[in-house]
Amino acid sequence: MSLQDLRKTTDEIDSKIIKLLSERLKLSRQIGQEKKESQKPIEDRQRETQVIKNVRDLAKKEGVSPEDVERIYKLVIKASKSVQGLEVGFQGEPGAYSQEAAVSFFGPSVETGPFDTLEEIFAAVQEGTLPYGIIPVENSQVGSITRSYDLLLDTDVMVRGETQIKITHYLIANKGATLESIKKVYSHPQALAQCAGYLKMLGCEVIPTYDTAGSVRMIKEEKIMDGAAIASAKAAQIYDMKILASEIEDNHNNTTRFFILSSQDSAPTGNDKTSIVFMLQHKPGTLYEALRAFADRGINLTKIESRPTRQKPWEYNFYLDFEGHRKDAVIQEALAHLKDHCTFLKVLGSYPKATAILKEFEK
């Protein structure tokens, strides 16, 4: 068979593959409708795990790399969830880093919707009017987002997933503005803190706002020519603004971790994390005994932090992340041990571990 014939046959196979993908997506739309009518969540991690296992097994039988097939099918699954009407709420304006994190987790076709506050996202997920929310919980440079953790404690919303993205900040202004003309800089307090060194060198007035991308929209709508905003390159693109300076964050390894919220957490995948919050009895050695629940069983702790209970002065809740799923036998044993030393214990959710730090939006 000639090269031309081989290419023709390849094109015919590609045509069949596209037609089959089209049929698969049509079925996904029908599945999405059935899920909506039965009020089931769009995302089903257990089903996704089974699909990946099936196609890997098929790949082995056909002499194809299971790893390559898995990568392809993860994209197919993302596309399938998107046509099912997956919707994710984020805090801020279009172009916000939380929207970027939603796209990185669910795929580029996901439907996202802006909310003014974190409280509104939690309320919508808890009421069932929003299937998923995404919230920032921790930054590698300035630490935890305390309001997010307080809301996780106060509501019945659960953590269903996590993702991490590298945060690159840009100084954005109206067209016609120059770096020398900027007297004021607007952004979310977290972004301002992450760019403290650059802002000190710039010598401008710093004005906190509720959102990064929202600051860009504000200086555009109000035609503030002596002001700039700190936000993503995507925000500059969305609002057709000028980038005056790039990569102005103090630490170029600046990374933010996000939680995906839902009415329930994820099924076990074998590569999971669990987040909990608890309050200890006021007895000597109780923290030591609590942590022994994990140390004695070889469970790796990935984060521990204390926060005021907001009920009595000098009483604290402990937030803990560790490897494993709450349904794992060894984790259930550890939680039972821990409960013996607690006055309060709440599992915030079990979810697949984030596998990579993803880059920012395409410029």
C-alpha cells in the first residue's frame, strides 16, 4: 500500500472516530437530562474511574498504550460532562483566578458563573441551585483564606475536589496610561499582599477591592487614568485593557489551591485526600494523642492549622488534611481514635489529590 493510500485509510478512520465521538456526546446530553430530572449530580467520579479502567483494559487487549488511552479519555470525559450542562460558580468577575481554576479542573467547555461573594456560592450549592462551586483556600505565599475555612465549618457543603494553579499577576490599566502616570493600584487584598515588594517599589496608593478582575472592570468603566489594577492576563484581554507590567508577584512560585464544592464528596479513587475540622478536649496531651491517631497508622498529614472557634476566647478548631479517603478502613480507625479526644469533629470531604500545578489562562 502506498503512502497516499495509507493516508487515505487514516483519514477514513479519523472520520469514523469523529462520528463515534459525536454519537457519544449525544448520549452524554441524554444522560445529563436524565440526571437533571432525577436530581443527580453531573459529576460521578466512581463512574469515571470505571470508564478509565475499562478503556485501559481494552487498550491492553489491542496492544495500545493504556497510558495514552487514559489521557485521551480524560479529555473525552471532560467534554461529556460539559455537554451535560455542568455549571460551576466562582467568586468575582469574568477573568478571575477562580474562574481559571474552574476551567483547569473541569475543562475548557465548562459553564462558569460569577458570584459576588463566597457566602453566595456556599448558599447556592447548599440549596441545590448550583451543582458546583470553586473557592480559594490557600496561597503558597500568604497562607490560608480564612473566610473559606469558616464557611466550610458553618455549612453542609462538602469538598469534592481540589486543584492548584500558578498565579501570575499583571499590572493593568486603561489604554493611554503609562507606568509613570499610575498613582493608585486596586486589587483583592490577597493579590496586593502577593505583590507587596513591587508595590513598595512603585510607591503608589494601594486600595483593596473585592476582586482582581473586578478591579480591572472598575477602572475601565470609571475611566480611572491614574489607576491600575492587579489581575490576570485574561482579565486584561476580556476588558480590552493595557498591561503595564508582567509577573509582578514577589514569588514566581506563587501558587493557589482551590476546593471544588458540592453537596457530596467524591468516591474513593485510591489516590485521595481528606479534610476535617475538630475541637479538642482541654486536657494535657490531647493534641499529641489526637495526632497519634494518624502517626500510629502511617497516615501522612499534609496540613494542620488552628483557627479561633469564634464562640469563646482562646478556644480553637484544628483543620487537618491527610492522605486517604474517609471510607478507607485505616482512615475510619484513625477518625474513631481521634473522636475519643474531641468535643467536635466534622469531615469536610474526601477527594482525589491534585496531580499538577496548572498554568494561568492563555493570554
